[in-house]
Amino acid sequence: MAINKYMMKALKTVSNVYANVDIKANYKTIRRLKRRVVQSRIKLYQTWDYNIESDGCKIPVRMYSPEDERIDDADRKNYPIIVFFHGGGWVTGDLERYERTCLTTARLTGHIVVAVDYRLAPENPFPAALIDCYRVFRRVCKWHKLIGCPHKITLMGDSAGANLAAALSLYLRDKGERPADRQILIYPAVYNNHTETSPFPSIIENGKDYILASRHVCDYMDMYCPDEQDRLSPYVAPLLAEDFSGQPETLIITADCCPLRDEGEEFGRRLKAAGNTVVVRRVKNTLHGYFMLSTRFVAVRKSYSIINHFLRGGIRTNERFGQADVV
């Protein structure tokens, strides 16, 4: 559905209210509020909960079955795997908040989804979240090999989670370790400047009236990476990488009215220029965060159609160099 003048007025009203929220002072309250709006669990599905050690901490991991019935250990090798990193600006978000998204992803893609409840900032600033994601990915690779699974491993995340997926792919390449086979980045945050001096027009065009304000992105970055020098690292801002080669097959989905739209699409251009297989799709009339909505929304169904086409090998790189196809 198009964003008509009435919807635009409503968006501006909500955005103006939200713009006055001091995220740095109220992030704990925001966490609690987001947890309260999580819908009750649908009972007809299976999950497995684990804890994985990372820097002396236990990182909760939840695995979602694509089937209604329980999948035995011996049968899990019949399913490909998605390792999912949630969004929330590295500050909010958890397994409960992303329950529906992970369940939907498992069901609609036919993959086992491994969701990672990495440590949050500001209590645990960079690189804690990245290290947690790395530890979980290594464990998944070990388990993948142990059970003899012939299928590919895909990294997936939205917003800050997409940042962690992209950063992890660069990190694995730089360490000379096994990379993921594919990565799916949903409106990724991949740059370190979201002020008015950003080189990306969408920061200005979409940075005030579409719920997520560019000011809030700056606040999240301040809490996630308070060290200015660290913000020059490609593991914080993947667009700052000097070398974009050797990356997984990549699908980038951006939202039309998202402040992060242009940096995500530029990341796709950089990956493609380095010889990687990249598909970039922009979903029109969508806001940052839309992917967490119900599949009753056309944009969400359209996104899963794009994802499944990608996962099933129907890769067609954009005909125009690095240009996002608007769908």
C-alpha cells in the first residue's frame, strides 16, 4: 500500500513524538516496552535452547524448526541453516522480541533458524556483540560438520543484526576462516556517520518523518561504539573496508523510506565491484523495521519471495551496475 497523504501525516505525528525520546537515557525502558508487545507464543512449533560460551559469558541461542513436529538430531542434517542476528541498534532486541520473525523465516524458507541473543550495548560495547556472533557461527559450523549436513549456511540479520552479519563475513575472511556460504542483509547499518554530514541522501530525506530518526541511529552508535577510533573499523562500519573481496553470495533488501537505504545499496555496489555475487532489492513504500510485521502485509510476503528465490539459487545480479531493483 502506498504511503498516501493521510498516512504520511500520521507517520510525521508519531515520528515527532518519538523524536523527543532520549534513547541514551531511556534504553532500559525501551527494552522493557518492546518486550511487552511481543505476542504470545504459537504452540505448534519446536525450538531448542542452548547456551554457548563467549568471553566467559553464556550466550543464549534458540533454534527454530521449519516443521510442526520435532526434528530428531539425526534428521537435522536434512535442513539448511540460517544463523540469525536480531536488530535493535545493538541496544534493544532479544530472542523473545524476534520470536515471530525467526519462526516465520524458518517456516517460509524451510531452514532451521539459529537465533543469537548476543550481548547488548551500552553494558557490552563493541566488539562484544561481534565476538558473540563469531563464537556462535563457529559452533554452528562445527555442528554442521559433525552431523554431516550437506547444505549451505546463511547469515541473516536486520538493521544492526545485518551490520553484524556483514562485519562477521569480513572478520572471517580476514582471519582466514571458513566464511558463510550466503548472507541476507535486511536494511543494513553499514556506515559510521548518520548526521547531516553523511554522504548518503537517505539520511536527510528519510531521517525525520519515518519513525526511525537519523538522530536515533547516532545515539545507538554512540552506545554501541563509544570509542571514536573503533568507528573507523570495518567491523563497525563495513563500508569502510579497504577490501571487499571474498564475501559470500549476498542479498541486500532495503526499505524505500529508511534512512539506511542508501548506505545499504552502496555496500552492495562495493561488494559487486569486488567480484562478489550480489543482488540488491529495494521494497517500495516501506519503513525501517517493516520486516518484523506479519505476513499479512504485502511487503513482508514480497520480501520472503525475494529471499526464497535467492536461497534456492535463483540469483540474478542487477542488470545495471549496483542499481537496486525497486520491487
